[in-house]
Amino acid sequence: MAQKGWKDIPIGGIIDTPGSAREYKTGTWRIMRPIWDVNKCINCMQCWLFCPDLAIIQNDAKMEGIDYDYCKGCGTCAAVCPKDAIEMRPETDFQGEE
């Protein structure tokens, strides 16, 4: 396959194939992992509202977990949680678990 030149690739920021974001699992980028404490959670859904990656799993306005395949570990969910139900921990704490 021939390498594409600069005229052959789409301009940055353009989504040329709608719905293709699910194909790109970006969770391996993170260095910090959000850990959700179900016992502290009040289902205010602030984490879901502010998550830039839509990595918060929710059903019927209740949090069900975090989709680590897409979470980049930005920490926004932990920062906005009013009950400290999400803690950011180094990804190195979880090496060998997956």
C-alpha cells in the first residue's frame, strides 16, 4: 500500500466517517485510572455530564461503571464528583490485571 501524502489525508478535526469513534479504543493512553466507589455515589451524574470521552456507563440515570476502553484518565469525573466517589489512581497499580 502506498503511503499517503499531505493532500490525501483529511484535515484535522474532521470526522469523515460518522460513528467511527467506537473503533478507536483510547483507554491505553491513560496514566491515571478513575476508580468508582459505588457506596459513596449519589448518582448525581455530574461525572457523566462532564466526561469528554463518554466513558461513564449509565442506565436510567444511574451510574453503572466506567468504560476503561475509552477513558483517557483525564480526571474530570473525579474533580466534579461532589461526594468523592471517584478516585484517580496510577495506572501502574493495575499492571497485570487485564
